[in-house]
Amino acid sequence: MNLKTVKYIIYKIVTYFVAFFIAITINFFIPRLMPGSAISTLIAALTGATGGIASVTAAGGNSALIAQNIHYLQAEFGLLPKPWYVEYYHYILGIFTLHLGVSIEYYPLSVTKIISSSIGLTLGEIVFASVAAYFLGSWIGSIAAMSRGRKSDLILSTIFAIFITIPTFVLIMYLELIFSVDLKLVTISFPSISTLSGVTLLRLLNFYAVPMTSFIVSLIPGFMFGMRNTMIHTLRDNYASYAEILGFRRNNIRKMVYRNSMLPNITNFAITLGLGISSALTIEGLLAIPGTGYYFGNAITSRDLPLLEGIFLIIVIMLIISLAAVEIVYGILDPRVRGEQG
């Protein structure tokens, strides 16, 4: 590894480290701009009152005792009013010590425990769907590129252009109505996975058939069009034209150009991972899958500030790591990229 490559890697690490701090700073301020109070919501849920302390007192409650309890809960959840810079210091300290606070909605569980117990399911969905969409989309894009200007290219481009406009949750909703509600071929309820067995795996496959198919289909267009456009450009290179003159079969030319066109699509892979995170959170919230997205939806409705911040933090970390890793690998494989940072 030469000096220019080392400088390039250090430059990218510093750049994304700065981006990380900017992102977590935004994560600190935005949830605090949400209207309402998480503690007031919790008190209302426990007492059945909707008008805060005044309504609880009118119903026979002791306002002093209620105020004392609210103060205790604020201290317990780290929500006591403090100067913003003090809160920000404790927030940063919590990130680097993995002490993200206690969830309000799922008290007394810690945010770290909730995320660690649910993130595996979410990551599995994202990685499986993204990898499958990468290879399927790239393959379909290579076929469209070899048929550029022909009927098959027009059909493929039109179909996947339509899929771009359809949100993942809409696709899932209609497919679930057809295959689960009407035909009853798949289940719409997440199965119990307390014990891992052959039967459990079959139930998981049955449940995930529709959401994962929809997830993959929603991610394919980005890879398909990325590969198609790259290959159309690469097919104009001299070696591709020379192979065609020599009488190479179209399928052999496609495989040769396909390999040389894979690298630019890797960048698209990192972007798709970002889109995959948002889609996975939506799918889990829609189908009550016990992943991070399910807890994310509940945290929004209950104004669970510690849990919201924790999940936002995980999303930011996943995005930055995927983007940084792909860009660094891309720069190492393609000297032209790191040459710009020399």
C-alpha cells in the first residue's frame, strides 16, 4: 500500500468522522423540538388522564405528589431540565460509553438492550435484500444494456421505472391482501421464534415470502439502471467493439463487459443500504416484526426520547460505515478516484 493510498484512507476516515459528529448533533437537537412531553404522556397513560397534572388533581390526585413523581421520572430518564451544552456533553459521553439511557415506553429496559436484541433481525433483512437486489438488478441491467434500443430493453426499463414510483409498504400491502388475506398462502403474523427448529424456519420463510420479495423488488431498479447505463457506456470501448468484430457471442461479450462494469455499481450498493434501512424500519412497523423498526414506531408515538435518539444513532452509524467502507474500497480498487485526493 503506497503513501497516496494511505493518505486517501486517512482523508476519508477524517471526513466521515466529521460527518458522524454533525449527524449525531442533529440527532441531539431534532427530537427535542418535538411538541409535547414524554413524561406527561407516560403519566397520562398511567392515570388515564389527558390534561396533565391539572386533570389528575381534579380527579382526586395529589398535585404535590404527582409533581414529585414527575421529577423522579425525569431524573430516572435523564430528562431533567439542564443547559443544552450539559445535556449535549452527557449525550456524547453516553454514545461512547454505550449508555444510551432507559426507555420510557419499555421501562426499566435500557435503550442499549432493546436495540441489541432487535438490530440483528433488521440487519439480516437489510443485508439479504440488498445483496439479492444487487446481483439480480445488475444481471437484469446487463441484459437491458445488451438489448439497448430494442423491445426487451424498453419493456424492462418501463417495468422497473414503475417499481421506482411504488413505495415498499404499498407493494407489501397489496401483495399481502392477495397472498395472505385472499389466497391464504402465507401468514401475515410474525411467528414465535423462542426455539429454533425446522418448523420455525419454515414459518419464518412463509411469513417473509411477501415482505422480502417486495423489499428486494423495491431495491432492484437502482442496481438495474445503474448497471444498464454503465454497460451502455462500456460497450463503446474499443475492446468490446473488437470482440464483436471477432465474432464473439453476445452472451460472452455481455459477461466480459458485465465484470468491467460492476465496480461503479458498488457505490450504488452503499446508497441502497441507506434506502434499505428506511424500508426495513417501515416493513417492521407495518407487520409488527420485533426488529428495530417496530420499536422505532412505538418510540415516535410515545415520544420516547432516549429510544428515539438511540435508534437514530444506529441508523447514522450504519449509513456512515457502509458509505465509508464502500468509498474506501472503491478508491483502493480504482486509482483514478484516490488520485483526486493526492
